[in-house]
Amino acid sequence: MDRSFDLAIVGAGIVGLAHALAAARRGLRVVVVDRDAQANGASVRNFGFVTVTGQERGAVWRRARRSAEVWAEVAGPAGIEVLQRGLTMVARRPEARAVLEAFLETEMADGCAWRDARDLDDRLPARGDVLGALTSTADLRVESRTAIPRLAAWLEAAHGVTFLRGAAVRSVETGRLETSAGAIQADAIIVCPGDDLITLFPGSFAKGGVTRCKLQMLRLADPGWRIPAPVMSDLGLVRYEGYADLPQAAAVRARLEIEQAQHLTHGVHLIVAQSADGSLVVGDSHHYAATPDPFSREDVDALILDEFAQVFGQAPPPVVERWTGTYASAPGHSLVETPLPGVRLVVVTGGTGASTAFGLAEEVLTDLYGAVA
């Protein structure tokens, strides 16, 4: 393997791969170094839902819009199937409807519309006592477990990106990586370590107040019906800043604190996405710690499934799979720093890597190399 590159990237999760793509499109010689033999972290332990609608107003929302565009551009060439398009954001309460109506008045509502419950048969074939939903066309969903490996394989085959897997990066200095597989020279280095907050530049994480978030997720058996877009509900209105920052969201939160206090305590909100085989990916919860325990709690899963039953008006199908994931978490969307000349540290800290990494990576590359002519 060549040991000299224009750009070295530490980490082969979605954030690292997004930077590899942005660099390869500039014609740079790129190497990606990762300690694991295959994708195993947050990038494959999620919904694969590229969420635009509801992202924080301003720069984060624009990154999500751009990232969805890039996903659409690369999916076909990389052999990645786009399984669902859009979003169905259900309102169960009048206060939730008020938030979504206010959202529709913002610039973030491009491609969005309100539908009453009677007009949701194509979006929500099984439903409980809902008032209606905001529908969007801006979002898309891939199967993250296969999409991330296929994206990496395509970057290698079509763009000449070199991957060095099973190699731990021991130190970073300007122009040089020291790894367990030997040294690598690079004109520039981008470190994308995900939720490894200790190995490289721990001081930056400590200063930024970065911790880790654990989430619980489930896969349910095929329910016998199909949803063309992922489904969310009222609980998401107080977690996604694009809604939560609207003045109308305060009334939703006040009611949820009375009616679903345990859901809020465990950071539960509902996303339901459907896979090609009909099974449903359902979640999730949020618990924060420097080192979260690896164990799922049945009572937390029960809260997630309770919200499922309320939205869909039926008992959930059998659970066929359970897992936990972790990601780096801190106030704000991301941590982007220059710890050394020619080195960037880049971590998405809001759990939105799949949704925003492509847009963020283009910004980082512009900072390093200037705007694309």
C-alpha cells in the first residue's frame, strides 16, 4: 500500500466516508483508516433515515438538504436502494397540530403539506386516534447496515479511495499518522472518531462537553401493510429543533410532561421505518453517560412500543431483533476543530450523521482547500 496521500481520514463511519467522497470529488488521493474490520458503530445501528424535515433551522437544515441530495446522487451508482421517501409526521393532539401548522409557515416547509386523518390512507394504512399529519417529500431512507459497506466499496472501486482496516491510529501530528500498521504520510488529516472520546484529542472533547448517548432500537415483524415514508409522532416535536424551537412547541411539551412523563424521562420518541422485507425498524430512546452500559431495558422498549400502538391503533407485531447504539453527544450539531495545523477534528454530536454528514463534509473540505471552482 502507498504510504503517502493528499488526505488521510481517521474513521470509516458515515462522517469519515462523507469526507472521503468530498475529497475524491476534488481529485485528491485519499486513505481512510479504521480500527474495525467492518462498519460496526453508530453508522449501522440506526434507521438509515436521512431526515431533513425538523432539523434545526439554519445551517443544520441546509446541511441536511444538501446531504439528501448527495445520497440521491450516489445511491444508484453505489448499489444502494432508496427504500422510502419523505416523512409522515403524525399529530395526535391539537397542540401538536398547532406546531406543524406553524412549521408550514417557515422556509423549512418546502415540499411539506398538512393532511387530515381522512386523507392519510396512502401514508398511514393503520392508524389510531390521530388528527392528521405533516407530510414531506424532502427526506429519504436507506438500509444503513448495507448502505454503509456499499458506499465504502464504491468509494474504493469508483474513486480510488484506499481503505486500511483493522488498524488503530495511535497518534496524529501535522502530516503524519502513526498506526498499528505503520506510519502514513498525508498533506492533510481529518479525524472522525465517532464516540471514541479518549484516544485522539481528548482535551477537545472535554472542553466541548461531549459525552455519549445510548439508544435502544427494535425490529418488528412484517405487519402486513406498507408505509411509503417513515412515521414520527408528537414526541419528536420536542426533540427535533426545527419543531422544538417554535413557540408553539411549549404547549406540546407541557402536555407531554403530564401525559407521557416516562417517555420524556427516557428520551423516547417514535420513528418507524420499513425495510424491503416488510419488517419495521422502530425506536428509540436516549440515555447519556461517559460510558453507557450496554444493556437494553424492557420497560424502555415498552414505552417505545406503547407510542407505536397509539399511532397505528394496533398492537405492535412481534419483536424479531433488539440492539443498542451509541453516539457522541453535546449541545449543537457538531464539533469541528483544528487541533494542529493541517488537521481537522470532525464529530457530529447531535445523532444526525446520516442526515447531515455529506453537507458538513463539503464545508470542511472548503475550509481546508477553498471553494470548488
